[in-house]
Amino acid sequence: MDRIPILLLSACASCICSAGQIHVQFYSPSIVRITKTPGYGPVPDKPIPVVTAKPMDPQPEEERTENGAVWRSAELVVKLDAQSGTVSFHDAGGKLIFGEKCAAEFPEVHYNGKKALVNIQKFLIADDEQIYGLGDWQNGQLDRRGATNRLMVDNVGNGMPYFCSSKGYSVYWDNTGPVWYRDVVGEALTMESEIGDAVDYYFISGGDLDGTVKGMRLLTGDVPMLALECYGFWQCRERYKSQEEIVDTLAKYRELGIPVDGIIQDWQYWGSNPFWNSLDFTSPDYTEPKKMIDAIHDLHAKLMISVWPNFGPVTKPYWELEEKGLLFPFKTFPNTALVHIWPERQDYPLAVKLYDCFSSEARDIFWKYAKNLKDFGIDYWWMDATDTDHRYREGDYEYPTAIGCTFREVKNAYPFMCVKGVYEHQRDEDKEHRPFILTRAGFPGQHRFGSNVWSGDIMSHWPVLRTQISSGLGFSLTGSPMWNCDLGGFGAWEYRNAKMEDPTGNRAWRELYTRWVEYGVFLPMMRSHGTSIIREFFAYGEKGEPIYDALVNAVKMRYELLPYIYSTAWQVHKNGKSFMMPVDGRTDAYLFGDSIFVQPITHALYTDEKSFIASDDTDFSVAKPYEVTLPEGVWYEYQTGKRYEGGKTHTLSTTMSTIPAFVRAGTILPVGPDVQYATEKPWDDLEVRIYPGADGTFTLYEDAGDGFGYEKGEYTETVFTWNDSEAKLTVDDPKKRDFKIKIAKGE
């Protein structure tokens, strides 16, 4: 065998073999980057900086072997077989964790007449292994074994090139174009980039799923703290049609004493479609935007506003971007100059164009006009359609971007760059308020820009509600913790068309909507939104009626849990934790934070799921049985305090106000005060609930609720410790407060 050149460089070890050039680079003792190129020379630079971590220094020393080389860190052994061109990953004791099946492949392909390389790597996966992640697929599956998917950002479902294993490792495939994931059980798991200069992936040995998420955050950056109010309840609909309507809606919530922290203005505040996304209040129904926003603030609420990445042809941003060649000539929504006619009228076409967010100049121009809205007093951003809502035509993918790549090479990073532009500009200019961006598409690393991705324009159906659980978990397991969905689903057309004068009175719809809102209590963002039927709670009866009470009780539960949720957000930021994690691979339940197990009611108990209308005599006051299967251990029902043994299935007696949420034994849970908005009252007199049966600890996190003082250490951590055998609670409180201690009896 010819001598194999292995060069120990300052940042990585490089091996030249018959399969090409292979680079091995440690980013930590448990994270390794592998790059493979068909030719020789340095690894090409990445056009989009998803990974922000720097390689470990010094790199582990290599050991020459007969067939290649071995690198050893404190946690990993990486072996390179230069004859086969494969790399394998082993634990510190030498046990195989994961490995490649064969050398990388780089077949040539032609796109629109231009030659490019496809990048393919096949891996060996044990038959009994589960694979999670890959984004928020809307098919009800959590385990991706045996699946074939084209990983792309989209309106409904974001495919992300990252997967994690039940064996406690994960792989981030670093490519910003479309990627194919194919798993043939018993043969190989294949990752295939449609275009790229190199096979380039990171192997993360986390030990468990929490560890893999933490490793991904080490690579791609921390999740910033959002303002406390962002974790309250947000009301929205498609859409408020005047400044009076949005203010009156919020005022009605305050009048009824329903807690809410924010309201969201959806599209068309700019008026007609030629003015699409003017980033200004150019509609005649919004003539006094400053007055409107001041009124919202006077009601102790915040305003989020919808902005888009494309522009109508009579808008100022369009003119400036077009003059500089910073608009893509793609066909995108809306395609017509006519407003609110569906399906779209093609006999009145409209040339709305998508902006080239890969250009720093274009991002500056976008912010220049978005700042007009910010100067009116807008608090937060809803960046809709960052998946591009692109109606593809021949040659579009090969259109050049401002950074020299074709659109195909960076398509999936479009939302990343859109969100990055707004986040960084706001941070540069606003030193008082934390940015928060709700957006329809996501990509790895986007979490570091204050981004919360929602699952798109999903339909209002019971099966769709059920798929949201696996969808959110799949997204969270890519290392991106901020996710939510339209509570009630976006499109409720069938319920609206069920021959009822007032569709909010449709009892089939009422049951679905209520259960969806209750599920939303245990999401990183609780936000009601949709079209066809209004979502405001005051349209669903009044106090004392089952549906109205269930909706209001759900929101009140959310505010009770704010100290727990905000403290969880701190753990997400500080320690790489997650809001949502799977339990035993289940698709009907999950852990919310470390201590609360949730199995939402996602089946109709009172009406027929297959019918979009229910009888007027449907009685929502009658209790119904519902089966819950708890994980191992001891659990307490949150709403009743009743104690249950885990590892068993229990039948609950439920009403429309029942939300099956269970607190783990050993949990210390601070309960927030009764408030109308998150910052109404300080946490100076909290009730602290103890759930006995195990030792436990909890860190209550508090800061100013907004601003960036937390980045400089301006926060407090109150540590509660429960000794179960002694029934003793120890509190280390920098503020020296009194707490109301309540021990669950389990009766």
C-alpha cells in the first residue's frame, strides 16, 4: 500500500487518499467536523455562517495505523480508514457509536446547462435505532426511520438537515441547499446535497437527546432571552381590518379580565396589493397608526406586525431594491393586483418580487423602511413567508444571488438571512428592548436571532392537531427550541361553511378550537390565530359557560406557569436545554421543561371528528373519560393535585376545562400571581408548590423582564432544594422574600 499522507494542521488533520481529501476537525471533545472533497486543497468557505463555534485548540493528537489514522479526545475516538475512505466514531472505550458505510460520492449533474456536484454520504444505522429531528414534518411521525424526504423550508413543514439518534448522537449536515434524506432500514442512511463543493457534517456525541441539543447550540450559538411578555398570551386573527377594530378587540379582553400580553396585526394594513408590504400604513383604514399603537400600549399590551420578504411594484422598498438589482425575478404570492379574491385572478397579474436577503445592502434597505414601523412604536415582528412562497419556474434555482452562489445553493438559508437582518439591525439601534421575531420558516442556527418558528398555514382538523405534537418535537430536536402553531389551525373553512349564520356557535368547531388552545398552554409561544372564523374568546359565550370558561382557564393556567416557563427559558439560554422533549418516542405526549408531562386531549370527546357541524344540544358540561399513560415514576395532576403511579394507563374524568398535565414527584413549582399581563405584578409573594416523593431542586430565574442587562449578569437565581426524606425545603433567595409553601397531598 502506498504511504498515506496525514498532515496535522493548525486547525485540522487532513488525509489524502484514493477517495479524495478528508479533513477531521474537533470542535470539542465530543464534536467532530468531517469534510470530504473530491479534489485537494483547503475546504471551501461557507457562504452562510450557520456554525459560529471555533475548532478546539489544540486538536487531539493522531496515531498512525496501517490503514489510516486514529484521533482520541477525552470523550471520542475517531477512526479513519484511508483505504475505504470512511470515518467511524467510537466512545472513549472504543465501542462503535456511528460510522460511514462507504466513501463519499460526488456525481456530476447539470442544472440549466451548468455543471455542478452532488454530495452523497451513506451511514450505517442499527436496525433498532430511532432517528429524530429533520424539522417539523406534518405527518404525525417522530421516528424518521424508513423515510425519504427532500429537506426544504416550506410553508407547512421545514425540512432541516439535522438528525439525532436514540443512541444519543446527532449529525448536522452543513449544506444550505436542498438535501435528500433517505433511510433504507438494513442497508444505509443517506444524506445527499443537490449541490455543494464538499461533504461537510458535524458529529455530536451527546450521550442522550438533551446532550445532542446542547452540542448543536455549542456549534450554532445560544438562544437569547426573550422579554417576559413574549411568553404570555398573544391574540391574532386573519385579519384585523382597521385600527379601531384591533384596539377595540384588545379593550374587550381587558374589560372581561382575560389575560393577554400582545395582539398581532396581520397583512393588508398597507392597503391594496400593488402596495404589498410597503412597510408603512398606506391603507385608508389605518390613518393614525401612532394613535393606534399608543392606545394598545395604554392597555398594557404589545403590538406585533406582519412584514414580508417581497414587495409590490408601487412601494418605496421595491423601487430602491429594483434600481440596485436586489430583487429576484421569481413568481411569488400574491400573483394578482386584486385584493381578497380567491382563487387568485390571473387576468390582473401583479409583479410582486422577492428581495435578495443574501445582500447586506438589501438587508440594510429592508431595515431602513421597516424602521418606519418601529418608529411608530411597533414592538415585535411577524416575518411571514420567509420560506419565500415561491412559485418555481425553470431556471429560478440557478439565478445568481448577491453572494455569488446560485439560489439553489442557499435556498434553505433564506429565512435565516431574513431574520438575521432584522435582528441585528434592531440590536444595533435599540439598546432597551429584546428583539422577538415570529416567522414561518426556520433553519439551523436561526434561534440565535430571537426567532420563533410556527408550523405554517395548517388546516383546522383533528388529525392536524395531533400531528402538531410530533411536528414541534421534531423541530425542537434540531436544536431550535422556539416553535409554535396557529391555535385552532389556520384554515377553518369547512367549519365556517357548515350552514351556520355564526360559525363561532358551531359546536364541532368549538370543541376543536378549545382543545387546541389548551395544547397551546404548553408551547414556547401561546398564540391564537387563523382565518375563516374569529378566534377571540369573547365570541364563545360568557362566564359560566363551558367553552368560554375552558378558554379563559387555559390562559390563566399559562400565566400561573410563567415563573416556570421563564425559568425554563433561562435554562434554554444558559444550559442548552429545550422547552419540549419527547418521552419514549411518543407522538401524543411530551415533557414541557424538565418537570411537566403533557398528554393533550387531541381527539373529540363530545362531537364527531368527521363532521364539521354538531348538534345544538351537544352538552359540554358532561364529564367524559380520557386515558392517560404516564411515564415511569410518581406524578401529580397539575389541576387537581391528585397523585398517580407512572408506568401505567389511567382513566381520567375530564371536562372541557381539563388539560392533562402532570408534575413529576420532586418538583418545586413556583406559581405566578393572578395578572392581566405578564409584568403587572412582581414575583414578590409567590406560592411555591412542592410535589413530594423524591428529592428535587428548582432555580427561579428573574431579571428586568426586558433589555440586555441579563447578558451582563443583572439577574437573580433563587435556588429551592427539597429533601424528601426530611420533608425539608431550603431556599437560597438573594431577595430575602417570603414564599407561600404548599405541599401536594396527592388526594
